Amino acid sequence: MDYMSHTVDAAQALLAGTAAFPSRVTIKASAMPLLVSQARRLYRALSHAWRHHRELYDSFEAETRCTARFTALARRYCLLAEEQLVIRS
């Protein structure tokens, strides 16, 4: 739980910070590896919930579509390779 909380906090700090995003419409190319790393970590948290806490995951996903939306984002911007996308709902 601590790892997941830390991961979400780190992703939020990265996305809200001006180091990676000097404005709301631009991203520094040097920030891309950080985004890929954060995407991998966030997806790992989702896949853990899917694998080990399926009932809770299914309820959350039905309400929020978080994984579906995150997967679409990851595919669109090539943040994760297809073989890393293991969640099958």
C-alpha cells in the first residue's frame, strides 16, 4: 500500500511540476523517460490490484474506467509496450 501511495504521489508531482512541463501545452523531451517510468509503476499498481484483489478492482474499474483510460493513454503516447499491458478485463 505504501508503494502504491508513493507511486501515485510521485506521478502527481511529476505531472504538476514545471521541470517536465514548462507550460500546459509543452513537455521537455528530457522528461519522457520519467513519464515512461511513472507509467510503468502506475500500471504495476493497477495490475497488482487486478491480479490479487479482483473483486475490489472490478468494482473500481466499473465505476471509474481508470485502467481502460490509462491503457489508452499509454498506447497513444507509447508509454508501455503491448507485452506490458497484461490486464484483461
